[in-house]
Amino acid sequence: EMAEKGGYEHFMLKEIFEQPRAIKDAVYGNIEIIDGVAERILNAEDVIIVGMGTSYHAALVGKYLIQRFGKIPIIVEEASEFRYEYENLLDKNSLVIAITQSGETADTVAAMKLAKKAGARVIGIVNVVGSLATRIAETTLYTHAGPEIGVAATKTYTAQLTVLTLLGISLGKLQGVDIGEVEKTIPRLPDLVDSVLKYNGKIRELAKRLEDKRDYFYIGRGISYPTALEGALKIKEIAYVHAEGLSAGELKHGPLALIEEGVPVVAIAPTGKTFEKMLSNIEEARARGGLIISLGDDIRLQDVSNVFLRMPKVPEEISPIVYIVPLQLLAYHLSVLKGHNPDRPRNLAKSVTVE
Ligand code: G6P
């Protein structure tokens, strides 16, 4: 087993470090077919993206990308909710994109079947070749991340985001939206992810400092909101601590009441549309005593944070791929420090095939 782990202590850590390669393969594996899918998106009357767990968070990032670059509104639903609500809302002009690593998640597969039965077109974004989902979808965009053993999804998530970013670029071209910077960043993605993997040691130290914390708040806005959700999910899954992912705008509407001295607040704050707003949200949390851990490229974050992780400057639309990596590492180290096995968290399964 040690050999399979390639010298890493756990599969999860190995898979986190495989991300530069997984991203590269996701790009090369999809270049040829992505434009056809983009055209089908533009021809559809309504587009709904479904998934569960981490794949649902990828769907949310996809929503921001497709809306910005494709200039069309997108609906995202958890497959488990979609399947009981949409039977009368779909027809042949609907397009359903199902995101699933395993291609076997019961709710996602059921959502795809429902859509197909209603005459909708169904596209899959799937990792496991030949899985159930790929047999239902009319077209599958494979993520090409390779087998993922750790129960908590890591490299398959960034591969899903890569495919969705390619889709965004393709839509932007069709819609005459400027995608120049984003497109130029794609070949640099493996190196950018590599550069944040270098924070591994620093993040292990951070995890030691946080070891006794029981509640975490992850905040982000816009395209960073799903990153907050995914960062929180990672530590719930494997470190068994309570964590909430929030859109930073919601902070004032309740969660702020829970922030007191020493409560960790992880702020995902790349430069972009909502950065100034994020800064003020961070200040609000800090004024209540929150222990602020911020991720961003603007040096002003340093003054409002207890811990500042300086991230490479990337177009905001690319940031979800780069920013999730330190959050995966944080969850991993917290889990190990607490004496858990991050590869096999209690009560959870890699693929939920029962409803
Ligand atoms: C399970 C796994 C998660 C995964 C989710 C959806 O809950 O533990 O890591 O995100 O299922 O799985 P899928 O294979 O459909 O992406």
C-alpha cells in the first residue's frame, strides 16, 4: 500500500499533490469537444447543473463561469432536490449538466434519468470511465484525474473546475466576451497550483495552532463563495469539526452573532469584483475577535488578518482552482493531527449509491 501511495503518508495527500498533473490532463482531454458542448448550452432554453457534495460545489463555480462568459442565467441544484422538483419543469429545450466524480451517485444518476425521460439533453462531467452516468449522458466530458482513493474529493474537484473553466472560455468566445487573461492563464495553471503546494509546511504549522478549535467560518463572495463551501466541507469530512461556508454578504444576517474571541474565520479574498466588500466583511469579523486567516493577493489583507496566505495573482475566474488547494491541505493536516485517517472518514463513503 505504501508503494501505491507513492511515498506519501495518505492517498489524500498524494492526490492533493497530483493536482498539477490532473489539471493538465483535464485540459488536454477536453480541448477537442468543449466547443460542441458550449454551443448546446447556448441553444438551450434553460440550463441546470446538478451534483452532490464536492461536485455540487463545482456546479456552483460553473454557474459563475457560464453566467459571466456565456451571458446566460444558470440554475444549480443539488441532485437530491432536483429530482423531486423538476419533473414538470423540463422539456426538449432544457439542458442538464450532471457533475459526478464516480458517475454512480444515486441521486445524481436519478436526476439524469429524470431529465432524459422529460426529453432534456443531458451532459455529464465525470471522472470514472464507463460509469453509470456516462451511459446516460449523450456526451461526457471526462475529468481525466485518474483514480481517487481518498474519500474527500481533491484532484477530481480541481479537474472538474478546469473543465468548467474551459467551457467558460469557449462560451466567452462564442459570445464575444473578453476571455484573454483567463485563456492565457490555463497553460500556467499546473505551475500556479505547484506554487501554492509549497505552503504545505506553513499550513501544517497553522493546523497546529488551530488544533483545539471547534467551529470554523469560511467566507467568500461571488465565484469565491463555492470555495468557502468546499473548504468548510473538507474539514467537516475529515477533521470532524463544525465548519460553515458562507457568502460573506450573509455574515451580518446571523452568523456574525457566533463570532467571538478566537473563532477562526477563513476568508477567501482574491482581487476581483467584490474584494473591497470582502475587506470590510473581514474587518467586521475581526472587530468581534475572530481569528482571521485570509487568502488573497492584495497585501492590504495582511493588516486585517492574523494569518495571511499570499496567493499568486490570477484572474478571479481562475482563482477557485488555486485557492482551494491550501484549504485541502489545512483539512488534511487538521485530520492527521487529531489522529484521524483522512482517507477513510467515519460515516462517509466515496460513492453514495444508496438513497
Ligand atoms: C460522496 C463523497 C464526496 C463526493 C460526493 C459526490 O459524499 O464522499 O467526496 O463529493 O459523494 O460524489 P460524486 O462521485 O457524485 O462526485
